[in-house]
Amino acid sequence: MSPPRFRLNGRDVAPPDDPARSLLDILREDHGLTAAKPGCRIGRCGACTVLMDGRPVNACLVMGYRLDGAEIVTADHPEASSDVAIVRAALIDENAFQCGYCAPGFVLALAALLGRASEVGEAEIRAALAGNLCRCTGYASILRGALTARDRLRVARAAAGPGDLEATKAQLPR
């Protein structure tokens, strides 16, 4: 029987030696992936957000023993998905962040929401981002970036047709 494995940013990796360690520590210490940030370490700030099987989770709350067979995507992964790239670009274009410490968590939480539902309004966006804290902004620029990302994804999906978003990613405004 082979040891349990999980996928990290598109590649198979071995589980941690200590299954009681947090995914946040595993990412940063074992794999050198630093986009997920240590903030509160109790799941309240969202700075450590990653996608686990396509859903945003706080990496500080996920223990190593839960990783068997999981698909983990971090904001470190440059080509995580077209949705992540489009969201990241929209937030940058709207100057959504000042210091950027919280940015990876916001990007992944938004990409997960917009990947599931492209016709979302401001209320749904606010609800999806409720677990992410930013200490620098008044959130207006983050919301503006989220709405821009939503609109860009809508355009990209309409232009690409079903299943062809990758082909049009390069044609979107940056």
C-alpha cells in the first residue's frame, strides 16, 4: 500500500511527517510557499486562505491528517486557474490593497466564489469575503476590484464559450 498523498499546486506530494501540524505550517516550512500568511492562527482573519478541493479554507485550521487525497491550491501557484489570474489582475488594477498581506486570501476566496457563480451581486461578494480581514483599507477598493473581476470573468466566459476560458485569458484587460 502506498503512503497517502495529496496534490499541491498541481503536483503530488507526500504527506507531512507529523499529521498534527497545520497546513499553513506545512506549506510555509516544508514547501517554501509563503502566500498563505500566519495571521490570527485561529481561523478568523483569512490571511492563510487556500483552496482545498476548490473551496476556500483557513490553512491554519486544516491539520495534516486531513490532506490525504486533497487538492490544495495556493496563491503562490502562478497558473492556479484562469479565475485566479483574472481575479488577481482585477484587484491589482483597482488598487485593492495597500500592504498586500491579506491579498492572497482575498484573491482565493473571490476566485472560489466567482468560479461557482458568475452572476453574483455585492451582497454575495461581501458574504464570501466576510472571513477575510484587511487592516489597511476601508474595503471599498477591494469590493470595487471584486466587481471588476466578476465583470471580467463574465466577459471571458461569454467570449470563450463552455470549457474554453484558458484560450481567452490572454485577451482580457490587465
